[in-house]
Amino acid sequence: MPMTNRLLPLEGIENFRDFGGYGASDGRRMVQGRFWRSAHHGKATPADISAIQALDLTTVVDLRRPREREAEPSRRPDGFSGQIIQCDLGDRAEAPHVAFLRDTDLTPDSVDAFFMDYYAKAPFEPRHPILFRGYFEALLAAEASVLIHCTAGKDRTGLLAALTHHVLGVHRDDAISDFLMTNSAARVEARAPLVAQALAQSLGRVPSDTAVRLFLGVDGKYLDAALEAIARQCGSLESYLAGLGVDAVATGRLRDRYLA
């Protein structure tokens, strides 16, 4: 399915797209229109909210820290009755990327090193397994239509989307392709000059163009770093997922429910 068919073009929300529809290893295919991912909804317009309402979401997973949620409160349809999964666990300090932007030199090498380290630690960030478990429990509890999002909709969201693809038997190449789709769906090239200008004004120094693009986008090796860290610490991705309540039996149930 081309990216243009996956992307829901909204006015105030970046990177809003369907991450279903991929073929699975058993010949079936993920259902479409039931698995959505995006950046935060703090700037959603009335038209955006109407478009989201039409998706009939049953579950929204907000992967952000409490401080991030307070800075950009989500705008949702009036009377939204779906399940909202979020986690207040952890410190209320600024997000790691904010500290990075303020305290480092913003060279391509420093940005790359930051993301390699971030992804290696992300699967084990204390709030993430709690959120991931809640998400899979929602998928197991009933026929769900879900939206997962963080602030930019690329790192935490990208990891959870990749775990979903693995559970449902999507080929690794397709999972990586979906992960990399952020680089187009989030309008990285179009937004980079404006973001660089804003960073220069707020930080008092000009980041390199390459560093800005790295920060706005994703690289397949970052997702590889997360999955390799899981293998090192847990022995396998299946062991990690079992710790989230997604054992072989649960995997079979999820595949029967969300593959067609």
C-alpha cells in the first residue's frame, strides 16, 4: 500500500498514518484502518478532530511523559469514550531530547550517538513496558481500533509499531519500511529549515542541516539497536514480549483477530 494511501493528511498533527495492511508470514494480511500512529495532538484543528472521530477509535495510547502531556494537552473529539492508556510513572524532568538539544553541540555525530543510545535503552525505560503491556491487553480484550502516539510519532511510537508488526508476523523488511516512512510522512525535508531557524533562536547556535534532519527523521539502524538490545538482555524478542503478556497463546489470538 503506497504511503499516500496510508497517510491521513491533517492540518495540525504530523505523521498520522495507518500502519496496518502488511502481509504476514502465514499468508494473511493485517487489517487496514484499525492500526494508526501519529505525533502529538496538541495542535489538532477542528477539522483534524472530525477526521479522527470518523476513525471510530476504541483505544488511544499516549506514550509521552507527564510533562510532555501537560505541555501539549491532547485535543480529542467531544465525548470521546475510548480507552486512553498513559503512564505517570517516572521523573517529571524534561525529556532527554530537550536536554540533548540544550547541552550538546548538535553535530551529525552527536545526534547519531544520541539516538543509538536512546533506542538501546528505550525498550527498558520503566514506563514503556507498562504502556506496551496496556496496549497489547487492549488488543486482546476486544476488537480494537487503536492509535499510538508520542510527541513526534517516530521513536517510541516507531518501536511499538515494530513490536506490533513482529507479533502479527509481518516481515522485518516491511516493518523497517514502515518505520522509515516517517522520513516522508513527517515532512522532514520541508520542516528542517524552519526547525533549524527555531533552534538557532532558542539555543543561540546554529545546528548543522544534517543534524536537524537526523533529529526530525529516523534511521533503520536505530530500530535495529533497540531490537538487538532486547535480544542481548532478554535472550529473544519473544521473551521480551512474553514479559508484556504476549506469549505464544496470546500471539495466536492476536493473529486470528487482526489478520485476514
